[in-house]
Amino acid sequence: MKDTIQDMAHQLFFEICDKKPIDIDTFFLDQLNFPRIDYEPRMTVYIPMPRQVQGIQALQGCAFIEDEHAYKTLFALYFASVCHSAGHAQVTNYSTYKKWISGKNKKRAFETMEFIEDIRVDEFLKNNFSEYYFEIKKIEDYFKILNEKKETEDKEKRTKKVFTQKFVSDIKIEREKIKQEILELSLKDKEKFIEVANRIYDSSNILTDDKLPFTDHYAHPKRIEKWVQNPKISVEGTFFNIVDRFGEVWIDQLKRRAKVKKKYGGITEDLEFDKIDFAPENIGEYLRLKNATHLFLKKMSSQIKMTPNVMDEGMPEDMGLLQMQAAIQAVASDNPRIQIFEQDDYRRIEEEWAIVVDTSSSMRLKFDEMKKFAICLGEAANEVNSKNGKWGFFTFNNNFTIVKDHYEQYDQNSKSRIGGIEIKGLSFIADAVKLCSRILDRENIERRYIFLITDGQALGTHEADTKMQEAIAEARKKGISVVAIGIPTGVTKIYSMCMPYEGLRKTVSKFLNAYTLLVGDDL
């Protein structure tokens, strides 16, 4: 498996927090400006990814010209956010504050919690990952100096600062005193946590407006009004080595993704999708889905793999695993018809699959269950096509998202993208079918299937239902079988096969029967 910076960050995150991926969700998103942590219903950590803004790399409110030093600063910020978020995953217990936050000013209450927990995170990193901690402090000091410079340039803030300078000494003493109290807090003493939180919440001096870009904050702006231009941060030691590796992997990753996306450029021009992109990654959700469906995964993979999709002109019976008891019986009875070799697999010819999942808002009510079926189908596709076939996994709403391209390995990246599938947006079913048909049409393979997981509600384009029917009819004219899973009974005529979703157990059984009939019709 080729590294991605998401893989590296994921591994480092869980090494630092010493938790299991199944317990904490981690998303790496390129549409996010700053790190974010949601604490309920389970801890979910969102790490912003570098992205292009008008040809310039951007991350955490900073814009970088693409040169070697820029990448080192960019990934120093990126790694700092991974370390800080992992620290929260280790030390922060939201249940301590949950009742206390209720009824208070949410912004100030979260700032109070963040003030307390950031101190505890720093102490955790200092004691357990000191090499990371001292490099992160350099980044922190850099942005504190930058913030002070901004304040001197802002007349209103400068006037306020001059006024408060008289009290700076007292504020520093108060903050240091509070900090020491926080470091002495026992996790078992929730009342003491709340007592300290109340004092900070009621104080007008302890909290500041300064927000470090690599830390999560409830009050981080969603839009960047003014970008920090080309910050330059120097780091050393192990921290530098990791940052340097991030940069190397990122450049290679961009090249690979650009190569994959280029394949779609010539076949999407007349479609109405807003964009074609890769799905976000969440390995924790994938692992939970796999644990919840492992029995069905095994059944589906093994049975589909053993379903013959080619007529044999007398399959050779003198090959395979010798069954000694059958051989003795054949010799003793002088009966050559007794099969003495066991074939551990049926002969198969190439198939090409496109699994495409509707992730529009109309799927919300049934999506958690249907996602379990999607993961079963993905694992089965990998079994069927691992030796002599190709398969891809995609999702769509008003965007088309690549989970696994036909030429990618079904590795941790692809599996993480299955875990990262989310519900939102409109439903461009016609365009999804058209694009999958074009993808399948690139290869000269006789058996081609689109497995469409949807509720059939096409929304967001003019005459959506008519376009959907035309797209499916056109796919079938090309010899592509379109199998719909999740369509209510009765809406079946336009598909090669169609079935409602009736729970994982029934749907897996119905699909296995349908697939057997489908390949039987093609023999």
C-alpha cells in the first residue's frame, strides 16, 4: 500500500492518544479551515487538509507559495494539529462539562472548557512526547508574536491593550495560578473541575481572543477574512523528520490523485455534477461497519466467488485437491464417475463492476443500514474481481465521489473512504448511471454490472425521472446490467434486476439469488 498523509496522520494520532480507531472517528477534510472536535455521540476529530486556493496551498488560515520551505511550515502546522487533537482524545472527558455547559453562553462556555483542556493537553504532550511538545511551542510562540503585531496595527485593539497594560502583571499572576490548579486537578474530582470552570467563565481577564490555528476552537471562523501570508516556521529533530516525510508523501499523493481524476475529465463534460472528488476518510467507521457485518461479509464473498459465470465444456475433473476417501471408494467400486478431486474454486471469466451509492438527503432514514450492505458488496466485489476483473466504488449526490477507482487497490485508503461516506445534497441518479456506464465502457470486458444502491428518488435536475430512465436504458443497450438495491417493490421495469432493502440478512440472500440468476442469463 502506498502511503498517504492521511494514513500517516491516522497512525500518529492513535499512537499519541493510545486509543483504538474503532472508538474515535477521524476525518481529514479539505473544505475545513481549522481543526474541530465534536464530543458527542462519540468523539469525532476533524483535521483540515491542505488545499489549493487560487493556485496557492492553504491550511489553517495560512496561504503558502509552493516552495520547499512553504511545505515544511504547512506540514508543521498539520502535524501540530494532529498532536494537539490526539492529546484531547487522550485527556479530555466531555462528560465532566456537559451539564455545566447547558444553559450558559455556548461560545464562552466552550472557550472555558478549551482553556482548561488545552493546558492539560500541553502537559500530557510535555510529559509523554516532549520532542513534539517543544517544537509545537515554537509554532505557538510564532503565532503569539504575529498576533501581538496585528494588535499594534489595529488602533482599537492598541488602545484597549494600552489600557489593560496596567493590569497585565495581575492577569499573568492570575492565569499562572489557575494553570497550576488545573494541572493539579484529579479526573475523579468533577466538582473541582466545575469550580475552576466557573471562576474562568465569570472572569473578564483570563480568557483571550488569541486562537492558535492548529488547535480546535468553538469560535474559530468558518470563513477567512484575511489570510496569513507565507508564515515561516523552523522545526527540528523527530518533529522535522515527520514533517519532511509528510511533504514528500503529499507531493506523490497529489500526482497520483491527479492521474486518477484525469481519467474522468473527458467523460464528465456534459454532466451536471458540481464536482468530481475523492471521498473523505474515516477508518473507525469502516471498522465498526465491518465488525457489525462480518458474518454477512463472509457469506456474500464466499458464495459469489463460487458462482460460475462461464459455461464449461467439460470442466477438468482430474485437477484439484485429492479426496482420499472418495478415491478409495472409486477404486473399490470400480466406478470412474465418483469425483475424487475437489475444486476449490469455479472457473470465472472477467467481470467489471461499478458499485454506486446514492448519498443524497432522501437516503437519510435508511442509510445506516444500507451502508452495511454497501460494505458487504464492496468486500464481495474484491473477492470476485481480485484475480481477473476490475471494480470501482463510487457515491453521488450533486457531486460524484470516488471511493475506489477501478485501478486502485482495495487498501486502507479505499476502506477509510467507505467509512467517510456521508449523507447530504441532491440526487443526480441519471448522471451517476451515465458516468458509471462510461467508466465501464472504457474496457473491452463482456460482463459489466452497475450495482446501484438508491431509493430511486432522482432530485435536483429538470425532468430528473425521465433522464434517469433514459440513462438506465442506454446503459442496458451497451450490454451493461443495472441492478438496483433499495427501490420499492413495483418500480422495477427499467432495471435489469431490482429489489427493495429489507434488512441486511434478507437483502444479502436476495442479492445472492439475483446475482446467480443474472450470470445464469448471461451464460
